[in-house]
Amino acid sequence: MAHGEVVIRFEKVSFEYGHNKPILDEVDFSIRRGMKVTIMGQNGAGKSTLFSLITGTNTPEDGRVIVSGNSTVALSRQVIPPNELDLTVREFFEKCFKEKVYDIDPRIDEVLEVVNLKNHEQVHSKIIRSFSGGQQARLLLASALIQEPDILLLDEPTNNLDKAGIAHLTEFLINYKKTVIVISHDSVFLNAFTDAVLYLDVYTRKIEQYVGDYNDVRDQITKRMEIENRKNAQLSKEILAKKEQANAFAMKGGNLRAVAKRMRELASDLEDEKVDVRKEDKTIKAFTIPCQPDINGDIITINSVAVLKNGKIKSVSANIKLRKNKHLLLSGPNGIGKSTLLETLANNTATGANIQKDIRVGYYRQDFSTLNFDDTVYKSLADVSLKVLGKIDEEKIRATAAGFLITGEMVKSKIGTLSEGQKGLVAFARLIIEQPGLLILDEPTNHINFRHLPVIAKALDQYQGAMIIVSHVPEFVEQIRIDDVLDLDK
């Protein structure tokens, strides 16, 4: 497809958070008008930082970020700021524009249709706070779309969207004539409209530009790694042979010592030829979430659940009993009350449900509010260790963290400074140390790098306790054994 002139150009851009968190190192790339671009990269590589540099929220330490003169930019944020929660829907959308927009209601209706927030009566005067988490995520998305900017920046737009919501958004983006840049881990969604990828390498801190969709790029990177690994394996073999020859000649002494020296030099030259395989593409280690020992019988019983339909809460009867090794999928559209139900179950405050006494509940929340953002990663894991084991098991904490690529300085970092994806990995590390009898997971794939998802799916598939999961990603759920489904819409 033909694209117009360059609308965004990064020239030798370097950026760091504080002096110990370098993110970009002399990065160059350009994006043309009308392109649909995906940003890929490891959790914590700085994908969201690129957006902050394009919007001007952050400025580079070195180099220049050039956004073409009269281009308007809109970013879909990930959370609604607390000071906007008490606005009405109309006020919330009015805030998106510098000048007053007359007759904004039809535009609001149109954009709510795109994000599949069914337009019910009096929606314009509804307070933002009264919407569910998933619906608020759609409002954030709509607040960027309503501006119809020249450059649309979307940060994880499919988080909290159900199937219908993703289909609506995909269609909108395919038909959107202007420039779109997206950060997302949802491959099916991205492949529908992406024609180029910016790949941010967390180790070299450079950006590589690829043509093609998400799968094309993933395959190109995987192939490159395979070639690099094969080359290194071949070189290792040759190096070993040269060293063995050198030792044999050195033993014989005399004139052969010079030959031995030459062999060692050749081995050393071969060492230099080895390529740095992309460390970027490390995946978290395979892991197991141990189940709380010595439990039996019904771990949780759910006789009825509260659902929200047409603005009214009603109680629906259910007949769910989960023993050890039973996995339940909780499904239903956005706004029906899935997250609320999970929260009340996790706190054991749900009417119509009962958790067996002394069962430890491991709860993975999609907004990570079970984590204290002021704690360091080490303290967060140490607290769980102390609670469950009665002591701080230093070795277990370090080993568990390292399995999730949390090493070195990161262990001492405050959780609040981590990327969303890294917070997710910390939450999983905590679950391992916690050894829950009941595992409750709310959208565990949000923000997590695509490479880690099969590893996480396998751990959940093999979990031996009782499990309740909500996920809008079918290909993730397919990899997990599900014994029962509770559909709140039925």
C-alpha cells in the first residue's frame, strides 16, 4: 500500500529514566502518513516511553523527535485519572478537545458504537465511576478515537475488550485512513491491520524496523536466532577441537609448542566470531505453582452469583463445586460483573459462595492492586515467604525472581517503577511462593509479552489446586485444561 510523507522521525534519540535506567540509545526510524505500525519488544523495554516522546510528555536526552508540523496526536491512556472519575460521559469527552465542540452527543454515540459500548438511554449524563473496569477501558479508547487525530497512539487497546469489542475496533482501524501506532500482545488483532513493526531491543536499546505483520516479524526474529544459535554451536565445536589439539601438541613439547600456541590463537579467533544471540528473546523459565498441601473436599462452593444486566443487579443461581485439580472458566461480556465477582470471591465476601476454612487464595488482579507499588520486588516476595513459610527463604526468592527475568537491580526496584508486563511477572512469582489452594486469575495475559504466554498457560494447565480464570484470549485458554464453564450471560 502506498504511504505519504514522513509524519514522525526519530533522529539519534537517546532517553533514560534516571541515570540507571537507559531505555533508548541513538535510535533512528521514521513513520509515513497512513501507516499502521505495531511496536514490539520485551516487557520493560520502553514501548510506552516511545509514546511519551511522540506526545512530548517526555523529551529526549539527546537527538530529535520530529512530528510533522500540523499533525494532531491522540493517545489512548491505560487508566482514567482519579480526578476524571466523577465527570459525566459528556464532560469526559469534552475534555478531549481544546476548543468547545458544539453538538458533541452524536459524535459520542458514534464512537461508543465503535468501542462496542452499547448506547443505552441517558448515557451522556452517566458518571464515569459507575462504569465497570472493562467499560472504563473502552471509554479511554473512545476518548482517543473521538479526536480523529492524524496520529493515533493505542497502548494495549484490547485489554478488557471482549470478542465483539475487539472485532469492532479491528474494523475501525482497518478503515482508519490516518497513521496508527499500536502497542499490543494480541497477535490475531495485530495481524488484521499491521503493515510494519518497530522492534525495541531491550538489550541493545535500538529499534529495528520490519515490514510485514506481527507473525512475519516473530518468524523473522525466531529464524535469525536459530541461525545465530547454529553458527555458535558449530564454532563451539571447532574451538573445542583446536583446544584439544593445542593441549596434545603442548604435551609433546619441543617445536610443537609453537604449533600449540598457534592452535590456541585460532581458538581465540573463533571465540571472537561468535555472535551475541539476541538476549532480548529470553523467555521466562517453565514454572509450577505449587498447591497448598493437605487439603481435600470442596475448596469453594458457588450457589449463586450477582450479575449486572441493563443497569440492574440480579442474583442468578449456579451450581459449582470446585475440589482439588478442578479448573473453572468464568465468561460473559464486559460490564456483567466478572471482575467484581472474582474480587468478592477472593475476599470471601461473595453472597452465595463459600470457601473452605484455612484455604490460601492466590489472586491475580488485572490492575495489580494486590501489589504494593511502594514495596521493592524483594520486599514483596519476602513478605509472602514470611507469611507462608514463617521465614524469609532468600534462595527461593532469588531463584523464583530470576526465573521471571527479574534479576540484579530490578529486584531492588520499587514495583511502581516497573512496566505493566513486569508487574505481571512479579505477581506470578508471588503466586509460586504463596502456594495457594485456590487460584483466582483476572485477565492474566494483559500486558504480558507473547513469548511468555505458552509458559504461563502450561503452568496454569498443570496447577493441582482449584482454579477460577477470566480471559478474553481464546488461544491462551485453549492451552489450559478447563473442567467447567460458568457463563454469566446465560
